Amino acid sequence: MRTDGAHPVLILAPLGNDASALARCVEASGLPAHCLSGASELAERLAAPHQPETLIVVLSHEAADAEVGGILVEALNAEPEWSRLPILILASAAVRPPPACVVLDRDIESASYVLLERPASPAVLGKLLGTLAGTRRRQFRTRDLVRRLEEEEKRTAFLLGELRHRVRNSLAVLRSLFKMTARNSQSVEELTLAFGERLRTLSDAHTRLATETGGDNTLARLVSDHVAPYAPDRAQIAMDGPAVELTESVAFDLALVIHELATNAAKYGAFSVPDGKVEVGWSPDEDSGTLDLSWRESGGPQVEAPTRRGLGTTLISGFFAADGSGPSLTYDADGVAWRAKLPKDCFSLTDAETRGQDRQPS
């Protein structure tokens, strides 16, 4: 029997007890075996993405007809050039290969199958199976390495884009914060102290964003850390919601979104004027088990939807949500509004009694 979750050796041998005999030999070699009922099951197993990937295909002479040859050609063509599904065919006579070999030789350049004349001793068969299995496992490792490299390349490109975006934002945010701080300062000394403190908290927010893993992943702390540095006055921020602990992955993703909303508020929205206000709220949905998140700006200058979709808008609009539904981003006359639903497996309520209206960030 095939070991669940392991890469199986697929066996197609329709006559007598051939399949069970081959399965015993395969399992004696330490490999999981799965006997197939016919060509249609072979096609289904090789094409199904949810099935464990095939280690080796073993065919008896009687099973290796032209139909099976076509199925193998399709499977081989679906693999990258550096990867080849090992195929072992036990032929009645090596000088007279079965029809599947003819199809493979015709349609696949340098077709990779092994034709072994039967009867073959268990020792020879076991050694050959071990060699083919080792080759296939190296292909799997190569594939996994290529995938990791591709993922790292995509992540690097994203981080470089995010870095460029943050650098472009920095001067605009600093300009806005300086103007607001200067407006509320009575002297140069007061401006120096207030603006220096603002720069320090802003630097801390960027540092936390770059290392948003582990530590305190409470939602209230995340909002406070990434919003407070951009508000000229803490009274311009209101938070409302129960105590919520976030998983590490969603904490980082949400920090990017909150950070982007806060910088936009400092440049163009509620934090760019003294009377502007940002309200951040969250509450569990008892029916769906999700967490409703909202960001609402008011009292700021009139806003309009951007004419082009930049990295910031992509981050805010692309935040994943429950049930496949994306977040809502609207540009109301009074300010930006953003809403999303956090999937239930990404958070936990730690103390439902700590909810407070219009809490100020610490």
C-alpha cells in the first residue's frame, strides 16, 4: 500500500498477479507503491495537482500500449526540460519494445525510459528502482530550490519597490510634520524639541516596520506604533476595539497597510490639518467569525481618488480578506475610508472586556 503523503511509484500491470508482485518488490526497496486499475487512472494521477507527485511509473509489457504512451508524452511535456519522470517498462523482449516506447521515441526528444527485459531478478529490479528514485528526488529538490529562488526574487523586487516608495514619501511626510509642529510651537527651542521627538518616533516606526515579526503582535499596539508618529497631536487619533492578538504573518501585512494609510493622512489627509481626526476600529463578526477593521478620516481637506494606481494604493487595496472579498477603499469628501475583514485564523481575542470608546494610543 502507498504511504500517505509520500511520492508514490505508480504500477500498471493488468495481467494476473503482476501488479501485486511488482508492488511487493517496490515496497521491499523502501518505496511506496500504488497499483493502478487502467490507463485512465494513470492519466488522472499524473495530471491531478492535488495528488502526491509521482516518483516512478512502472509498466508491464501488456500495459505499455499506444494510449499509455500518449499519456506519458503529455506528462513529460508538462515538466520542465531539466526534469524527467522516470519510466520503467518490463518488456517481454527488449528487441521488440511495446507501442508506448514507439510513441515516446517519436514525440519526446531523448525520451527517458528504461526498458528492462523480464523476468528480472528482484535484486536487479530493486537496485534499478533505487537509482531511478534517487534521480527523481534530486529533480524534486532542484524544483523546490528554483521555486524558492523565484519567490525570493519576487520578494526582493517588492521590497525594493517599497523602499523607493518610502523614500519618496519621507520628504513629503517630514515637510507636513514640520509645518504642523511649527504651527503649534511658540519658540525655536520648542520647535526643536517637538520636531526632534517627532523624528525619533518616526524613526522607531520605520524600524518596527522593518522587523515586524515576533514580540507584541496586539492590534492596538500595531495601530499605535504606526499611526501615532504621523499625528501632530495624539488627540487626533481614536481607537476602538477589543484586545486582539494577531498572527505574525498578518501583523506584518497589516502594518504595511496601516503605515501607508498613516503616511497618506500626513501628506494629504486628516493629519495634514490641526482639526483632522483618524478613527481606527475593529470588532468581531459573530456570524462569520471574522474581524471587521476600519480606518476613517474626518475633518481633513477634501480628497479625491488618485488618477493612477501606485505601490501605496496597491498595498492598501491588495490586503487579503476573508471569503475572497477584497478590502473597501473609498475617497469620501471628508476623508479616506478603508474597511476589511480579517480571517478568523489570523487573530484571537485575548480579553473581550477591554473595549473602550475613543481610546488614545499610549
